[in-house]
Amino acid sequence: MKIYVIDREGREHELEATPGWRIMEIIRDSGLPITAECGGACACATCHVYVDHEWLDKLEPQSEEENNTLDLAFEVSGYSRLSCQILFNKHLDGLKMKLAPE
């Protein structure tokens, strides 16, 4: 299973994805530059990503906590999500996203 992440320089990376892992963990463990200061506690917005529009409806809706934490992020859009709040599963095989600006 895979996810596809575009880094801040515009390069696409194909990453091996494990069901049950947070997207933030998959990105971080692959060596891409994602800060994730709070370690997945939904407290810092440093794992902010832009999810490809074709995938947004396949994700669980944002919680109120995630929505409030995104207020701390830069350049938030309708495609913004915190990657620590997305649990990978077989239905997300092929998920595409872009790292947001730091």
C-alpha cells in the first residue's frame, strides 16, 4: 500500500504505508521534512498537509479539535488537514497530498 506526498520543492514521493499508522508517522519515518512537534497530539499544526481534492471525501471528517488546531497553521485552505489526525487504512491506498509551508 502506498501514499504519494509532494514535498515543498514540488517532488513527488511514493511512500510505503501501513494500515493503522497515522499519515504523519508515515511521512516522518520516510525522512521527509515534517516537524510534527507534538508527536500527534493535535496540538501544534506542524504536520499540516494539503490533501488532493479527489481524496477529501474519503477521509473521516475533521474533528472540532483538528479544526481549531488548524487555526495555528500557515496558509490554511479547504484542502488542509493535520496528517496526525488521518489514520491510514486500505481505503486510502494511493492517497495524495502535499506538505504545507512551514
